Amino acid sequence: MPVSFLDASSAYPMRFADGRVNRGLVHLSRVIDHPNIEIGDFTYASSFDPPDDWAVRLAPYTYPGAPERLRIGRFCQIADRVRIVTASANHPMAGISTYPFAIFDPARLADYIDQITGLPDTVIGHDVWLGDGVTVLPGARIGNGAIVGAGAVVGGTVPDYAVVAGNPARVTRMRFGPAEIERLLRLAWWDWPPDRIAAVTGALARADLDALEALAPSCPA
């Protein structure tokens, strides 16, 4: 049976109490069609000033055909003013000058080709919360279930289920212990069918791992 409140096909999945559609909150997979950006179902972004082009708002340096990709998992929550700076934003730095002559004369691109190939992807896992004003730096890897505090500047690798804050972002605490994190990653609830997820929202809210496991559609070996 379809679950009305878990509708991945809806671009605008939230309504206010008076029934009006909230145009400032969008399922990104329904409003971004970009060859270098991959976004999982149910991941949303919100803005008090919603743009016409969400790809440009979130990842302004990720152009079609860029040598890197941006991958964002399912059920992520992206607050207002988040910016994801992917690797094409960087200027070549191996030479004497960092001035990007080639963007004004593509014939000079060969001078820099060895510096702009093999650029790292930026990867954000499942069920990640990026707080207001977060900046994600090129090549960052943010683990599943991580929370990134407002205004943080994130580079490098953020562990699964870590809480990070600051500039540069540092781990302030882990949300769960190692054994619990292992169980959560094995269950991967974000990949379950919507009807099964709807049945376990109480367990997710209470951090009741036993109840979550009991209702899992299957437990991988």
C-alpha cells in the first residue's frame, strides 16, 4: 500500500498546516537534472529564498562534464545557505601563478590538463543533516548518519554517525557506539521500501535498535 507522506515522486513534499505547499522545501532528485550530480530519493533541501536552479544554488562549481561528481545519498536534510564546493572550483596550484588563464582562452587548457584530471568526487552519505550555512569542501566524504553543525566548513572524511562542528569541522561526539553503528550500517534502513520505513519511524525516533531490527524486511548476513 502506498505511503502518502513518503512520496519520493513529489518535488514539494511538505505542506503547511493550512494546506499550502511549502515551495521552499524540495526533494532534490526531482528538481535537479545534472549529469555530474547524483541524489538519492527523499533527500531534501530547504531555503527561505528558493532558487530557480537548485543545482547552481547548492553546487555552483559543478558544471556539466566536469571531471568530478557530487553524490548525495537518501534521506539527507540540507538546510538553508548550504554550499557544496566541488573540485572544479580549485585553481591549478602547481605552477608559479594560480591565475586561471585557460578559462578565458580554452586553447591554453593543455597547459593545465595534468592538474585538472582525476579530481576527487564529493560524497555525502545517507541520512546526513547539513545545518544552516554549512560549506562542504572539494573531495569531502561525509559518512552515513552524520550531523554537520551550522556554519561548519567540512573537508576530508567525516565518520559514520559523527557530529562535527567548527572551521575546520572537527568531531565533537559520536552519536552511537561502535557496535550500534555497525548494526545501523548493516540494517541500512534508508534502502527499505517506504511502507516498511513508515512502520519504523517510532523506532527511528527513539533510537530503538531492537525494534528496528525486528521490523527489518531482511537482515543481510
